[in-house]
Amino acid sequence: MKVRIGLLALVASLLAACASTLPEAPKQAAQADYKYLIGPGDILNINVWRNPELTANVPVRPDGRITIPLVEDMVAIGKDPTALAREIEAALHKFIQDPIVTVVVATAGGGSSQQVRVVGQAARPTTLPYRQNMTLLDVMIAVGGLTDFAAGNRAVLVRGREDNKAYNVRLDDLIKRGDVGANIQVLPGDVIIVPESWF
């Protein structure tokens, strides 16, 4: 664990050192066709209409599978809830005439591709579940802002959906100066690295 934290600190310091040479993150990034993909740790509410004995709240196991009454070890990871519902209907069709299934993500644990991570000098570094049209300001509110030792304008956003391309983000301008021009949209899989100030 200490090695991992040390490596993360080294990466953060290297990225922070070159943050001034990074391009600014694009303002618009949200995708109109975004669909949540089920990941390990999610809790799914599976409702089979007119069959309460088959209705269940089930966790998505670390192997990405779920088990419900009459259906064992179905792969759920990487599917949106609607697609999973159709697959469950097909599996239940052997036992029930015309099953109607609804899948709701009750608790989003989500895999890393469905999360936004904040590391470094945030007040509460954490992993947040992504939601449509999430912005950098939303993320900073969720983590409680920056520490007194943060170099917010040297923060780096690493965008997983663009092969880990790095962008400079201006957190001090956004939070301390109220510059809404520094607010950008974030995407699932983004990592925000907030370096420590040099003085």
C-alpha cells in the first residue's frame, strides 16, 4: 500500500511539474447517449412482474456475475440495466410464459470506468460514481474542496476515455476565485490529480 501511495505521489509530482505545458481540458465532454454500465459492487434490484418470489436485490460479484432464483451465474458486468433485463427475460422464458423483467441499479459501486477519482491534495480524496453532465465543480463540492497545501491551478485531469490524455485544470481559479470559465464537464473514468504546493 505504501509503495502504491508513493508511486501515486511521484506521478502526481511529475504531472504537476509539467501541468503548465498541458492543454486545458475541453469545456464540453458529456455524451448524450451515455448509458450506465453495471460493474462489480453494484446492487441490482431485479423485479419480475407478477412473480414476487423471483424478485430480488442482488450484488454483482467481483467476477461480474449475479445469481437470482432460477438463473445462476449470469454475467452482468459491462451491460446496461435494460440489456441485462432482456437477457434475464430470455433465461426465465424456460420457466415462465412471457416474463417481464426490470433491472434497477439500487447502489452504484461501479467499476473504475464508471467512476471519477480524485487523488492528492483534495480535502477528502475519493472515488465518486459518475452521473450524466457531472462537472469539475460537482466533483470538488463532493470532495470538500482543496487542502491548504494544494496547488489547485497545477491540477491534472487524466482522461481514461482518451487513452489517458492529460489536461491542465484550474481548481484555484474555479473554487477560490469563482471563475466559472474554469469549470468543465467530466467523464466516467476521469482521474483528477491535485499536487501539493511547492511553498
